[in-house]
Amino acid sequence: PPLTRRQVLDRANDLMIVFSSEIILQQGQGSAALASYTRLFQRTKDPAVAERAVEIALSANVRLAEQMLERWQEVEPQPSAGQKRMRWIVAAAKGDVATVRVGLPEILDRQRMRNVFLRMSQLALEHPEAADAQTTRLVHQAATRFPGLAEAAIADTIYSAHARRTADANAALRRLSSLDSDIRPITGTTLRLIARRQPEVLEYFFRHTDSRHLSPMWQNLQVESLIAAKREEEAYRLLQNMLAKTPDADLYIQAGILSVRRKEPVAASINYFEKAYLHGTQQQKSRAALLAAMRLIESENLAEARSWLDRAGAPEAQFDKHILEARIVEAEKNWPAVEDALLHAESIVSSGRSNAIFNADDLLVAHLRLAREQPPAEALNNLRSLYRRYSSNSAPPAMLALILEQRAILYADRLQQPEKAVADLKQALEIVPKNPDILNSLGYTMLSLPNPDLAQARRYIERALSRRPDSPEIQDSMGWVLFKQGQPQAALPYLQRAHAKLPEADISAHLGEVLWTLGRKNEAIVVWQAAQRKGGDKPVLQETLKRLNVNLPPSGGKAGSRGNGGH
């Protein structure tokens, strides 16, 4: 039957909601777009709306996607093909290898394969164990049924590479190079991941391919592949040959990056970025400007760095631009301006925009670096606010744990409140229970409590050491807890190994005290003197010397007690 006027108006209104939601999504307002789609689904119960809402949620956070799936299941208890497909895609995003394997045969028989192939690619890159022989065979067979689909070629490349099926991987790369000559962002991301994790696959491809027949983007990838394989001189020669024939902006950018890696003069690197800016699109100009600013910040030429940063005008460059602005004002010790720049960057990255150079991890590290420079009370307030913001934005657990760890360091080192430091570290350990850094920090910080549980502290440190046995920081903690338990002889080899790798003031203080306790005082003096010559004025070293009543002589002399003629 024909639609009533009310139904026509409702449908037109729904289409306008979808249209406006997609517009605000493109503007980087992912949360607003998701809320709009969610309200529309609650009213219409339309599976197509639910599927789009899950896709948007998944681009921000797996948990959000799971919540949307739960709402979909309430409306549709008997899952449709679309709901099954999206459940499988969310499982792939989570890294749920078992669920993906069980559902794969059915999924590969369905249409709308682009998203399926992309999720399979992501799964294998993040969880290589997913690319077992049977799954690789299924993916390869499915990919051959879609010879014109770039996403199928990507998945085939990755799985064949993991399974050491070099010929299949090479054939898939050949298809991909012809299907996607311009290398769209998803293709570029995938290929760069392959270059980092399995460079031999790309090496094989380029070795058996005449690069003259490849597009400039693929030639650029060939250079990146050589750099990843640490064949920088070969990459440099290839770049020069390419640039002599084609003044391509991406190639000039690569030449600039390689110039920085080769430690060429700043002017040489900037010259390449200037040429990239001259020949490039708006996006390429902005990337060249950002990289030039980075190089100038490293050389402490802040005025020229600012000038280059002003030239980065592409919308997708703004996150990176704010991060670099923060670095410039950080070098000037303008801490309020640093905070302002980072908050601007945070507002952009939280909306899900892609970034050319930096990512959310870099933003968090910058926030934590700022906290270390602020007065303790201000730093504490900012870390509390940072934790609340990241928690409300469903940040990855590792990020939340890192904030708690930084706050614990503040409590322990600057506020002398080890009890609160231990509480934060225990909370962090609940979030990331196997993290060796958190385990080590917790065990070590417990040693500074008024009545420490040495046995429990040692257990934490032993767990950390079992996961990272060659870490000098953890070896130092192990030696120090053994010393605290009255076992200086057992502590000594741990501290000696730690000091050999990382002769910093804290480890020197610990090693010296153990040697002093064992009666090897001349060796202790040598260790302490070396630390002082390197600027070892850290509180732990000075407190150790004061507590042991040691007055270090000039190099080569004998130590004396403070205020008396010696020991």
C-alpha cells in the first residue's frame, strides 16, 4: 500500500538525520554522530541503522560497539545476517581469535565483504596466531573470488605472509598495486605494518617487480621498505634517481626524513621539505611543514619552527600541529601554554580523526611530561583531572595505568606520601595485571613504607623480573629488596648487572651501599665518584652518602666521615 503523508514525512526526517549524522561524523564529531544514530535506532528499530551505529562505535571503542550490539539484540533476539556479521567484526576487533575462526566460513559466504576483509587483516596484524594454515587457506580462497577488491588483496597478502606462502603474498601485492595505485589510507596503514613486522614480504615483492612500472606512491613505499630493512644507503640512492625523474612531494618528504636519519645538516633536510611543500597538495604541504618544524625544534631553532608550523593548514594536520606547538612552548618553559596546546590536541584526537605523525599515546606522554615540570600540587590536580577525562572517554587500560603510575611517582618522590603511591600502583596493577613496569614500581615503592612487607614487595619484583629479566631497573629493585632483607651478598650480582647496563645515580647509590656494607669500601667510593662526575646529585645518592656519613674525596683519594678524621 502507498505510504501515508505521516510515513513519508517520517522517512524524510529519518533520511535527514542520517545525512546530518554523516556530516558531523566527517567533521570529527564521532560521539555526536553515534548518539544521533542510537536515538534513530531506538525509534525506528531499523537493522541498517543499528549496523551503522556499531561501525561508528567501533571506530572509537570496542566497548561502545558491544553496548550497541546489546541494544540491537534486545530488539532482534533472533540475529539477522547483519547482526551476525557485526558481531563477528567486533570479535575480530577485540582479538577474539576463537570466535572469529568459528564464524569465518559463514561470514566469507556473505556479501559486503570489504569490511570483513579489513577486519580479518586487522586481526592478523594484531594477533598473528590467527593466521593458522586453515584460516589462511580460507582467506586466500575467498580473496580469489574477489579479484577486483583491494581489501581482499590486503587480507590475502597479510595471511599469506604470516603463513610464509611467499608466492601467494607476492601475487596479492601485485593485484593490490594495480587496484590501489594511489594507496588509500587503509592500504598505506596495512602496508606500513607489514613493512615493520614482516619486511621480507615487501622486500620480495620489490625485488621481483620493476619499480618503473609502479605509481609514485608505490615507489615511495619501496623507499620506506628499504629504510625499515635498515638499507638506508640503498634507499637514498633510489630516492635520488626517482627525484631526478619525478619531482614528487611524497618522495621529497621521504628524502627529508632520510636526511634527518642520516644526520645531515638541518639546512639539507629543510631543503627537501621546502620542495615537498612547493610540489604538494594541501595535505602533503602540511605534512612537510610538520616534519620541518620537528627538525627545527630538535635543533632548537624555535622561531623558524613556529614559522613552519603556521604553514600546516590541512584539517587532518591540526592534532600534530598542537602537539608540536606544545613542544615549542615546553622548550620555552611556558607551562600554561603547554597545557593549552595539549588540551586543544586532546579535543581533536578524542573525536577519532586520523593523525599523520603523532597518536594518542604521544599526547598522553606529553601530558605526563608536563606534570613532571609543574609544582607538586598543580601536577596532582592535573593528573587527577587527566585520569577522570581519560576514564570517561573509555581510554585503553594501558593509558589509565600509565596515568596512575605517574601519579604514584609524584606521591612517592615529590610529596613523600608512599602509602598513596602504593594505593595508585595497586589500582594500576588491577587494570594491567601482568605489566612488569607496574609490578616493579609497586614492589620498589613498598620498600619506602614505614613498615614494609618485604616478602610481598619481593614477590612483586620477582614477577616483574620473570617477565623482563634483562631490565636494569628491575634488576636494581631485586638487588635492593634482597639487601633490605639482610642478604647483601645475594643482592650484589643483581646490582652489578644493573649498574653495568645503566650506571645512573640511583643504581650507583644502591650498588655502593651494598659494597660498603660488605666491607668493599674502595669499590663503593669508585662507584659513587663516577656517579657524581656524571652529575649524580639525585636525592637518593646524596641521602645515601649522608646516612652513611661519607664525605667523598676527589677522584683517587680515600673517603672520610663527615666531621671526623675518617672511618
